Amino acid sequence: MIKSINSTELKAMLDANEELVLIDCREQEEWDEGHIAGAKFIPLSQFPDLYANELKDKSANLILQCRSGRRSLNACQFLLGEDFENLTNLEDGILGWQNNGYEIVK
């Protein structure tokens, strides 16, 4: 099962130092324009090749994020097929994050 949260919920989780792995699956130029601090960068176009090196714990709390939530949902579905257990999609993506005025890093 894939859970869904919005950027306000993600911000609260990060502020509470909850144990999670935030994965940004946008492409390089999008990442370079700005991303959420602490995110791992695994672009969707290279996801099948890169995920295994970055994501060792199949029970870790993974939150996937892209621009608006569509690509990250695809990445969640891919990981579900690889037996990952704890998947959450950031449904409003980095657009929602920025619309709420939350900080991004470059």
C-alpha cells in the first residue's frame, strides 16, 4: 500500500525529526534549481539503475517527492514491486512545499 501526505505533513515530520528517507525523483536540472534539505536524489529516469545502491532497508520509512506528485507515485509503485514496505507519496510535490513558503536549498 502506498500512503499519501502533503507538504504540511512532511514539514511537521521533518521538524519532529521523525525517522524517514526523503527521495527526490525529479531530474538533474530540477534538483539543481532547488530541493528539500536532506533529500536523496534518485532521478526517475535512472531509478531502476540507482535505487538499490541508495535504498538498502526495505522497511525504512520512504517518502518520495517530485514536482507535483505524479512521478513520485510512479517511483512508489516501482518500489512496491521490489518489496519495499513503507512507501509514502508527497502528493503536492515540491510545488506544494514552495507554495507553503518552506525552504529549499540549492
